Amino acid sequence: MRSFAAMRHTGFRAQFSTYVLAMMADNIEHVISYWVVFQKFHSPALGGFAVVSHWLPFLLFSVTSGALAERFDPRRVIQCGMALFIIASLSWGYSFFTDSLQMWQAMAILVIHGCAGVLWQTPNQMLIYDIVGPTELESAVRLNAMARYLAVLAGPAVGAAILLAFGPAYGIMLNTVFYLPLVLWLIGAPYGPKFRKAATAAPRRAVRGLGDIISTIRDIKGHPTIVSMVLLAGAASFFVGNAYSSQMPNFAADLRHGDPGLAYSMLLAADAAGGLLAGLILEGGGLLPPKPRTAMILALLWGGALTVFSLAGTYWLALLFLLAAGFLELSFNAMAQSLVQLDAPPDKRGRVIGLFNMASLGLKTFSGFSVGLLGSLIGIHWSLGVSALAAMLVAGVLLVLP
């Protein structure tokens, strides 16, 4: 596999750059809106609602989003998602300008933002397949995952700079500009149903909501690779997800290393930097071709790295294993997603990808219970360790099954 293989496609280079900007805008909106909402309401419950409203749409509507991308042009579905992101930012901006934000309005805007994400991610994965085809799909998926980590690193920094320079109202309205390159590129991008060869074009099927989830689960029974990757990603999401990120201030305080604010920032950066490093190293060397057993072993190592991090007594050991966890998370998640796409029947690709996203993203809704709620009972260090071990148990069972 050649280095950065997907980048040889002009279309993918355009998709990658516009994806980074849109993902950065997503993170910038979080920085500005969460700050203002915290200052105005000081409500932990609203903070919890923000997490649920971000991931619950993926649990409920990922398969429907995939069905829409099969039925209609995925480019237009993505543009609808971008329109919702822009509406959310403009709504925040108006309420900041007028100082009229009420809690129910904040909740409504957070729901709009969550629905925007689910209209973006599954159709985007279908679009990637159209751009690069099956040969360079692993490279494209890994580079897009790397783009997400890049945005996680850059978004908060850019968001903080915009917040300081322009204030929350002007800043969050300025943020809408970062969504526009993707919207404009998709207008004439030569990908989607009209540009597929007749032999690979899938028949259009009706969108049936819950019925699509049930029928898709039935359809994948004869595809053991898809089943195992959905279970693997679902276990990682359900038990761990990204719930430990919201607990990072507690980890930083417990490790007692210098300034707590700086220690907290470095821990967050280490996780994102690990993912970015994985993309650069694995893509640069053309390493780790997609195989189910490899994905399971990487998931086991990821759980092990998080377990060591959760119980580490020294700051630098915790930082090192959090970097490793970020590296391994990108590696096994990108591989699992690639395997699902490669094995998905062409006429059901959108729904199958949606089912994978329902597991890998939607089930993060519940990770707050396994890490956060359990942490209130036994402490966050042990709760993260136990949750990581549970995810490892599922990966281990999948590894030994025939």
C-alpha cells in the first residue's frame, strides 16, 4: 500500500481540506457556545444534556441517514447537515447579541447541532467510497479520522482566539464561514449516484425509519466481518466512548503535576496528538492493511492503554499511555470502518454504514453512565479501568470466536 494513497485523488484532497475546516468549525462552536452557556446558567445538567444531544441522534438516526444517502444524492444530504450547523451557529449568535438565551432555547440549538452531525458523517463515508473506490478506501478512512483529530487539536485553539478577538456573538457568526467551503465544493463535485457506473449503481429504496434498522441487522447476519466490527466498535463506544474526556480535569487534579489547567490541557492534547500521529505514521508507511483480527488486537491494546492511564500514579506515565490510547483508537476504529464498507453489499452500503455509526458513535450516549455514573460510586480511575476492561473482554471474545 503506497503512502497517503487517497491523496492522489484530486477529489479526495478537496474533500479532506473542506472536511477539516467543517470539523474545526464544529469544535469552535463547542468552545464558544459551551463557554457562554456555562457563564449564563452554571448548570451541570445542561452540560450533560449537551453530551446526550450530541450522540443520541447518531443512535436514533444513523441508519436513516444512510438510507437517505442511498435514496438521494449524498452530497445534498451533507449540505443539509451543513445548513443545520450554520442555523445553529446563527441561532447562538442572535441569542448572544440580544442577551435573550433561555435554557430551553439552548437545548433546542444543541439538538439541531446534534442532528446536523448525523446528516453529515454517514453520507460523507459513502462519498469517500465514491471518490477513491475500494483500493484506497483504508487510506481515505484513516486520513479522514486523522482530520478529525487535527480539528480537535486546532478547533479549541482557534475558537479561543476568535472568542478573545471578536467576542462570543461575532465570533460564533464568523464561525459559519468555515462550513461554506464544503457546501460550495459539493455543489459541483463529480461524485454520487449520477456518476457511478451502471454496474455499481444501487437501486433506490424507500426510507423506512425503524424498519431500516431491523432489516439491516437481518441483512448483515451473513457477513461475519461486518457483525464483528459493529460489535467491536459498539463495545468500545458503549463502555468507554469519549466519556473520559469530560473527566479529564479530575484526572489532572489527582495527578498533582504543576498547574492543573496546563496539566488538563496537555492530557487532552495527548489523546488527540496520538490519533494524529497514528494517521501520519500508518499512512506514511502504508502499514496495517485492514484485517478483522488486527482490528481486534488493536482494540485490546487500546483498552490496555486506557487501563494503565486510569491507574497511573505519575503524570508522565499517564500522558504517555493516553498518547498511546489515541494512537490505537484511530488505528482500530478506522480499520473497522474500512472493513465494514468493503464488505457491505452495494445496494445496502448506506444503511450498513449507518448501522456501524449507530454502534460506534450513537452508543457513546451511554458511556457517561459506565464511566461517569460508576465513577461517582467507585472513583473515576477505577470506573474508567473497569469500563476499558469490559471493552477488552468483548474484543477478546470476538478474537477467539471462529
